[in-house]
Amino acid sequence: MKYQNPIITGFYPDPSICRVGEDYYLVNSTFEFFPGVVISHSRDLVHWKQIGHCISRNAQLKLHEGTMNNTGIFAPTIRFHDGIFYMVVTNVSDHSEGSGNFYVWTKDPAGEWSDPVFLNTPGIDPSFFFDDDGKAYYMGTGNPEIYLREIDLEKGELTGETIKLWAGTGGAYPEGPHLYKKNGWYYLLISEGGTERCHMLTMARSRELEGPYEPCPDNPVMTNRSLRLPIESVGHADLVEDANGNWWAVCLGTRPFGYPPRHNLGRETMLVPVDWSGEWPVFGDHGKVLEEFETDKLLGAAKETDASENSYFDDFSSERLDLGWNYIYNPDWNLYEKKAKGICLYGNERSLKDPEVIAWIGRRQKHHLSETKVTLEFPCCQEGEEAGLTIFMNNRHHYEAALVCREGRRKLVFKRQIGSLEKVEYEQDCVGEKITLKLESDLDFYRFSYLNNDGLWDKIGEGEVQYLTTEVGGHFTGNYIGLYSCGNGQKCRSGAVFTDFSYKGRKTGEFLK
Ligand code: 6LW
């Protein structure tokens, strides 16, 4: 059977996985977006369905406003032990309140998770390890060594001394540690080289938990660096043994295009077959991660697939927002009102270019080739107030079609922000309060249009994809398709009601044929 990578497309980085019987659970980091830490479920490792978030309440997490795409929720680890799921993670910020390493736990991964238990310990990329003797350990990135400390999960306290395990093979940023026990050996898996093009996985093992750890003679055990494969930057992996005794790794990777290569969908989740019949695991195709793997080890055909993968429609009639929608930073619930069919956004005094809480909901762009439509109703009569559809990497890199009140008139505009450059490229009086907008994407352009009175799409502008890529304007995240409203200096007087949101995505390969 063949399967295709990524198994989860779009901005789903730093995957961590655990198995409970025939069920697999996978978590991804979420940075400044809320709710925090996506959790997905699968029965066959290839088809995943989001079942919730480990952080769904404002009280669990304080996201600090400021620089986007590189603060907030970094790499989580998920583990299951004695009937309880644990998710341990870092809230990265310059501020002390609510930042640092913490864990949450639950018996029902699709339900609510506990309040955070903070662990006063440095570094990022925390992980838990449960030894056969019942002891639990915390692992994190020191500088440069990966370190280990015993933890008392009942008390929520680190108890043991800090033990330095391994500093890797000499690559930059030894990070993302996970520990596994097999055949009497402790195997330590880490990433090195940084999350960009030199990313790699390395391994070391020891007979004793505390070490000394001897590196694998074949390090790096997995990398796509300098090969120009369709999937690049692979690393930050976690291993899982399936119910039949076969091993698999999930890792992050990117799909760059153009020259020099750039990517706009963020770091995506890949699945890698692992042959661990020998002393050391062999990852993928001789250590490489391919777009397609042929394997006879996969677990039957998928019964449960995520229909939202290729197309999605939301008339916002359900009681709660679908799990795929996110907010920027901790949401201010006063900015949102649920309508019978629609969601109403009340812009605050801020602008789309402010790295702060604004009235914004967004879904990840999951395919290079996509089409999004949404209908917006916005009276828009106070100077400066604005609402629209945006393709959004961060507050400094985004393009949008919007209704804006300028000089007392309602205008349809297309504008772009690239770094500190801002430009309105289209502006036209708009008679009605209601408009249907469309955003199409391919590898070259984001194209915006609106539905005219004759039922035809009128183009209003386009912007290059390359300026909304990680290499140009981003950090650790990928692009979002966002609906927003903002007052640009004063609170909006009118609410912006969005209805009939649709998204369709296509695989790049299919399009290119
Ligand atoms: C994460 C680190 C990494 O903490 O990128 O690729 C960082 N790996 O392990 C942010 O996702």
C-alpha cells in the first residue's frame, strides 16, 4: 500500500505521538494561535482527524502579545501512562507570567484537559519518559546538553538532580528529545542543525538511563539536507510502535518551491516507516523522507477520514465554532457574537498590522492550490472601520480584500502589507452592505475577486506568494486564511457578519499534471 506525505498538511509542526491500543494520538504546536496544541486521532497512522485542543480555555494559557510566529506554544510531547494522557510543552515569551514549561493531563483526550502544572525548569522541547520501574522523568533542552530530571507527577514537581545526557553530534540546537526503551537499551532521539534546511535526526543509546550515551555510528539517522527532495527540513520526530510491532516516526518537514526555494504552508506533519529489526532504527528510505512510501506494514484501510482535508463548508450555524478555526492570542470574547447563520466580528481599535488581540478567526491554508469564498455583511459607516478576507502569515505579511469606510464612503479595497510596506492597490465605491469575496491560491499568486451583480467574479487584485513565505516574512508558522474586522484607531460601530465560508484544496501534483 502506498501513502503520501504530508499526512497532515499545512501548519502542523513538531508532531509528537502516542498509542493506546489501536488508537493513535498526535499533537502539534500552535505558537500565538488559540486554542493551543492541536490534538488529532487516527486508527491507521495515515488519516487523522482533529479531536480537540489540549489548551482550550483562556485560563490555561497566557499568550503574550508582540512578535508573531515565534512565541507562545512551542513543541509539545504527548504520552499515555496508567490511564492518563500527559501533554508537556513550553509557552515561550519574554515575560515571566504564565511562560515556561508546563504540562496538562486528562483521561479523555477529546475532552477538557487539566489546568497547567508549571515546572520551573529552563529550555524548550520538554518530554516525559516512563521507565519500567514506575519512575517518571522530564527531559528538556539545556544548553547544549539534553537533560533529564525525575518528576513526581502526583505532586507536579521535579524532584531529581539534573542529569546531562547528550549534546548531540555537533550540529546546532540539539533539541526535541524523546527517550525510548528497547531490548534493555535507552535510546535518545534528538534533532540537530536547526529547523531549517540542515535539520536532521540523531540518536544515541545507553544501558543506563543516566548514560553515558554512545552515538549511533550512522548519524544522522534521518535527514533530507542538501538533496533537493520535494520534502525538506525534516526533523523533530517522535517514534511509535504499532499494534503489530512495527515502528513508525512522525516528523515535521516543509514543501518548498521556486528558486531559491521557499514555503508558505508552514512545517507539516510526515509519517516515516522505521525498520528497527537491528540494533539501531533505520528511518524511511535509507534515512530520507519521501513524498510517497510503499509499505506492507500499514494498518488496514482507513475507516475514519477527515472530510475537511480537501473541502470545507461552514455556515456558522453550529453551536460552537468548528475546531479548525483559530484566534490570534487569547480571544477577547466581546469581539465575537454567534448569529443563527453567521459569525459577527466587532473590531476593536487596533489594526491588522498590530501584533495584538484583534477580531480575527482563521483556518490554516492546507493546500498550495486552494479556493476560499465567504460572504460578508458590513454596514461600515464609521471612518476607518474595516472587515474582510485576508491571507495572513503574520501582522507584517498579509494581503486582503475588505470593506472599508473612507471619507464617509463604503469602499471595496484590495491591499497588501509586506514588511513595513503597505499599499492599497484597488479601491472602488461599494453600494451594497453585502459582498461575496473569493481568494484563490497557487504556487505563484494569491488572487482576490468579488461576485458582481451579474453573478460573475470581478478580479480586484493579486499578490505574490513568495512574500508570504517563511523565508521572507515568517518564523515557525504557516499561512492562515482569516476573516477579520478592525477599527483602525477606534472601536468599530458596526459588526461584520461572515456567512457561507467555503474552502477547497487540491494537491499540487494533481494540478501540475
Ligand atoms: C521547536 C524546535 C523546533 O521548539 O522548532 O524543529 C521549534 N524544531 O524543536 C519550534 O517549533
